[in-house]
Amino acid sequence: MKQRKLKGAFLLMTAGVLLLSSCSDRMIGDAYISFALSSDYSSYSMDRLAQKLKSEGTDIVLPDTSEFILSVTSEDGESIYKGPYGDRPDPLEVVSGTYDVSLYSAEFDEPAFSSPQFGDYRTVVIGSGQTLSVAFGCTQLNCGMRLQFTDSFRDRFFTSDISISSEDYSLPYPYTEKRIAYFLPGILKVICSENGQETSILSRQLSAADILTVKLSASAESSGAFSVEIDTARNWIFEDFTLGSGNNGSSMENALTVSDLAMHLGAEDVWVTGYIAGGDVTTANIRLEPPFTKASHIALSDNPGASTRGECAAAELPDGDIRESLNLVGHPDILGRKLYVKGDVEEYFGYPGIKNIKEFHLE
């Protein structure tokens, strides 16, 4: 199980020093780890969680906590214990050192439908002659995405296959699917495949416990809404995403928007418009406020209040007057202004972007 930063409470208590006698030759170690469950794992809490999952249409049955998987691994990767929580040695005798300890509801290594994983994960250090008590909290460890398709989207892409992809895996998401697709936390992309060509429609970075529902539309005008609903177990995110402005980039009046770029990869000498959202772009991040350190590019977005990498497209600034006029290192005051650029639509920092800019107009 990969180590990752998780939400949730944990309790580490040094219970005291145990006196080891000379007759303890049978012992395999000089320290002990005991385990407990936080109030999140009470029968009432788990029943309430199961009822909530059922009401949300999640077709799973949570195992009894005694059947949750407990894993204890030493810092050199040796498995000290892996098995049902109810069958664990209590306390577990270990050698002093550093251990990764985790408790989770089910194995989860690859994306799957209706497969939320709950539990907790910690790294602990125990000294010789100590007893350490670890109290596990209960949070969702993976993330999920659910797609909803409008008639306008199905009509436009009726011959295409839709999938959700992470860095290492892809999960087909047919138009008839209604379940949540679960992935390890990271960047998830919605991919449209047709005639052997894959196009990324949108991408979002999700953390543990994030559940994103995206309603996909395709219309002549680009619009969207975004809202967030939080509960004590998971972060529910709902988004309407309309694909395409209906423009072809032939002029400033028909400029492509940032959301159009994925469908126009390879287009040359087209006009693209967006608000200058930031700079210092990477594949995963964007700087939204000065000071900026890179004059070679800026980030554009359809949304003047953009706050995430997935909402933005990087525009490469060629040497000369264009870079001198538009770089944020020297001109942080142009943040938020609307910009039109004429160039080529290409992959840039892992997303559709704009390169070879020849003209620009700054409102």
C-alpha cells in the first residue's frame, strides 16, 4: 500500500517502559505495538456510513471492522503482520525501529467501480522497551469520479468511447454507467477515444475522500457551474462542464476558448482567448499571485477566478516583443486581463496549450 498523506485523527501513546527479564529468550523483539479503533469505527458510526453509502447508490457492503486488513511493515519493507484486524496479536511484539501501520476496509490497487476504501495509515517510531498504542481513525483513502452525460454530449460524441484515466490506469465509462469510479488520489482525466485517437476533455486533481460528479454537455456556448458539498466522511464535489464554444479560431471574434483546445489539438494559426490566470506552470500546479519567476509562458483560463491547474492552459511566449509585453515577471499587473493570442494548439506541460504565438491583443 502506497504511503500517502491522509485526513483523519490518530492517537499515539507511550504506555511505559517494560522491564525485560533474562528469561525472555523466546521473544522476537524488544518492544510492543498495540492497536485500537477511534470512535469513527463504532458500530453506530459504521452503520451510519453504510446507510449513507447505500443512499448514494454505492453498491458495496462494508465488512465488519474485525475483518478490516491490518498491515505492519518495517522500514526495510519486511511484513511483520498482514491479516484481519480481529486476528492480530495484541500487543504485537516487534524490534525497536520505524514501522508503517495501516488499517483499511479492502485492498485497492487499481481503479474500480463502487469500491471506496476506508481506513487510516501512519508511520510510527518505537524505542527499545516501549509499548506504543496506535488508535486508527476512519477516512476514505481513495477518490472517486462519476460522469453524467446530457443528450447534447451523447449526440455529439455518439461514436466515441469515454474513459477516466489516471497516470497508470484507464477505466472505460460507457454512457449507460451510473456508478462512481474509484481511483488512487491524483490527476484524473476524462478521455474521448474515436478512430484510435484519444483526446483529453478535462482533467481534475483529486485528493483522498474527494468524490467528483461531472455533468458533461456540449453546446454552442461555453458555460459552467461549480459547487462543493462537504460531509464528515467525504468531500462531495459537483460540477457542470460544457464542452466547446462553437468557435473555430479563424478570427478574434471566433476565438477558441481554453475548453475548446482539447478538441483542436494540432490546429495552426488559430486565435485563442482567455483570462490571464497566472504563471510558473508545471504539469500539476500553477502560481496565481506574484512574484513570478518564469517569463517563458503564462496561463490562460475561461474563468477569471480560476484556482486550479486543470482550469488553465499554458501559452508559450516567444522571445521578442510578445514575451516582453506579456510575461508576468515584469508585468504582474496584467493578471486577470483578457487576452487574445494567435498560434498553434499543442500539448504543453501535459495539457493542451498554445505555442508559436505570432500575434496578440490584450484588452
